[in-house]
Amino acid sequence: MKKLATYIIALILLGAVGSCENPLKDFDLQISTEVIKNYATLRIVDPNGNTINGVAVALVSGDTEDIYNMNGFRDFRPTENLVTFGLDPKRMPTAAAPVRFRVSISASGYTTQIVPVSITEASAGIETIILRRPTQLPDGVSQVRQNIALGANGATLEAITISLAAAEGGGQVSLDIPAGTQFLDATDNVIVGRNLEVMLGSINGRNPQAQSFLPGGSLRSDNVVLAGGSTSAGAFSPGAIAQINMVINGIQVRRFSQALSLGLPVRSDYVSPLSGRTISAAESFEVFTNSSSDRVWRFEQNTSITGDASSGYRVTFPITHLTFFLAGEFAGACNVQSVINFTGDWMANGSTYPVTVEAVSGGNVIFSGQYSISANMASISIANLPVSGVSIVVRNSAGNILAEGPLAACGQTTQIALPNPGNPTNPTATLQLYVRCPDKVDPITLLPTFQLYYRETGTRDFQFLGTVTNGFLRTTLLRTDGTRYDFRAIWNNRVKVVGGHTIQEDNTATVGIQPGDIIGTKAGATNLAILTEECGKL
């Protein structure tokens, strides 16, 4: 296995501590003389937010040569539900020259997703990827299934129309199959069978849950093939989306011997994010398709919008292959990755808070990610946002909007004054952990950066507290009134959970053997031997 040439030593400190002491004391620590500073993190969960067992993550394309996990290995098995892609410290990415690549995320019984990842000098945050079982339909997705009798030559015996209510805006999705149509496999051979199984689906592109059902799980894409054959990153503004699957004798249909006709209703309140015009019969949409062969969105054709506000709008166009069809508009991304810089008086005391940042285009949330914001991590980056017409919305941990504003012009940094994301009714609690080698007076400061989650003891779901940097985090999201908390720390392939801790305003401790230091009570002698040996290597 390829290994990045870094120097990393482990201190396994498993000592028990009192319930009023620093909750970071029980966490396994890593000390490193060379830290991967630029990285991106994906959170991989099922539709209910649960961790999926057996998830496989692989680099599939792009600039992957210098991508490692945070231990310096080319091994990207998720820890709990997080997987982090670190960039070799010799590389210096920028918004103008990001490191871009694609990863495949798969698990037995789930639909595989291939998603783009981008690393710059700004924080990439934590982006959630939802894996779904094929039978798990989210809100905003509707499907109908129908069996069609075929002749001895595998052709339809009569003209067939399949329809279902659209997932959005009313009206009917319709698929017309002419009589005498034969169905071809991936190598363009006619599939001979007496029964055609058809699944026709409608997807509400404005519904974030339904967006996770799309290839890549998002309206954004890093590699869309445009009319004329050029490629571009950017985001879709969908007027209507459909999915069609067909099977004969267990063989997937890829093409047809003649064109079918697909009709899709379009919501009457559609407004173009490109022109600002409302929908009318004078407008047209582009049709993009995405097949399972390469998971790439490709321009297929233009289609005219028909109808009116009273009877409803609609697009109808011929199709010759499967499987996803999107009628709408595509807005290309800036060639410089979008960077957002936050400012706020609350940063002055070293506080760190989690926020959710959304990008909105054409009324659609096209991106949502979690970020840990502090004075040292005040800039974030978001990939594949359109050049114009994008708004940024920032929410606190309770989901309330803290700030919103337009994305700056291409190549410019968006500046957002961010009100305090914390809880003003709580005092500020400081969590600080140091390590002191047995033969040293001064503590070591090369401590890890890791993600810390918390929940009130007895509750179910952990919430993101923030990124612990050099063993330090300051927050008002924790109460100091005796409330007990469980904490979960995740750093590369390590997970540590400690439970039932109370918090005081100053939670500072040093791992070592000097008076007042902690060395652990579960395995103190072993911990001291490890500490002495590994400190000698520094």
C-alpha cells in the first residue's frame, strides 16, 4: 500500500477521568511532525442519517496522484461515517488551481454514487452523501411499473402509453412506445423475450431529498458535456426530470430500434436563473441525459415548451436510449472556485462553531455542507457553483438563518459578516488538551485536528460541535449547569466515544507525569511506557 512520507506517532491514552474533567482526555491522540493541512471530508449515510456498514470508497478519476488519507495511506475506508481525502503537503492548491477528482462510493444493496471532490487552501467542510437502496424512494420521487407483452421477435405488438402523476407541479408524465419497437442491450443486440418490464419515474428537482436520488446526488456536476461537445462544471435548473428503466429476461435495455416519446409537465412558476424570465410557450429547454455506463450528464437536444398557465406547460421530445432525462437549463461554473470569507466580533476570543452553508440558484438548494468556523478557519470553498444568480445562506446548528447574500462575481471572494452562531444564554466553555513528554517542561503543541460531535446523554443523535484544532475548542453550545454529554471524536481511522461528562467553563488538562498532569488509570504504566518511547522519537 502506498504511504505518504510523513512522521506520525501514536499515544494511546485510555485512562478514565472524572465526570467533571476535560472530555477530550479520554480520546486517543496522534502527534505528527508533518500535518496534512488541505483536505476534504465526505459524510456517507443512509436516508435516515445512519452509518452504513461495508462502504467502499475509491478514487476513480482526476488529479488523484497526491491524495491520501490523514495517516498518509491510499486507503479510504470510512471511519464511522466520515472519509477524508488529504493532499500531500508538497502541493499548494488555490481557488484558481484546485485539486479535483472523482470518487466512487458503494455498499452492498445500495446504488453506487460517483461524486466530485475538490480541495483548495480554504476549508472544504463536510459534505453529506446519501446512499439509497434502489427500492427506497425519497420524498419527491414517484414511480410506476408496468409489464408489456412482446411478440416472438421481441417487438411490441401495439402502441403503448405509460403514465403517472408528476412528482411536482401536477400533470402527467407520459411515455409513448410505438408498435413494432424492439429493445437493444448494451452492445446493440436485440433482446428477445415475451415480456418487457418498464419502470417510469418522476423526480422533483427542487426537493433536496429527491436530488440525492440523481446520479451524483446533486444538481451540481463537475463534467457536463454541452452542445458542441465541450465540457463544463456547473449546476442544473431543472424544469422536469424523469428516469426510465426497462428489463427483458433480466437483461437491461439500453436502446430502442425506433424513437419513443417522453412527455413531461413543467411547473408554471418556473423562472430562469439565467435570463430571469418566467416560463412561457416562447421559451425552450435543453435536454440532458445520464446513463449508467459513465454517469456523465450529456446534452441531447433542445425542446420547445408548449401550453399555457391555465392548461399547464409541457415538454415532449423523442428518446432513443435510457435512463435519466433532465429538461431545463444549465449554468456553467466559474473557472475559479468560489471562496466565502466570514468575519465576526465573536471570533476574537477563539470560539469555534458549526454552521450549515447552502448555495441557492433558481430557487433550488444546489449545495449544502457543514463547516467549522473560527478565526483560524474563516474561509470556505464550494465547487461547481454557477457564475451568476447564486445566493449563499448560512444557518446555525438549530437551522436558523444567520446570514444570507449574493455570491460574489467570478474570481472574487464573497465576504459575509456572520453573527455569533453560538447560544448567548450559555457561558463560554473552553476545551484544551496538552501533551508533556516525561523529560520536558513545556507541553507538545503538535496535536491533531479532528471532528468532534456531542449529544446530551440519553438522547440518540450526535450533533457536530466543530473541528478541534491543536487540542483546542471554545464554544457556548455546551451548558455548564451539570448537564451530561456524550462526545464522539473522529480522526481518520480512529473513533473515540466517551459518555456522561459534565462541562465546566475551563476544561484544560495536560497528558504527562508532572504534578497536575493525567496519565490514565486504566493502563497508566502502559501509557507512560508508550509516552516515554514515542517522545524519544521526536
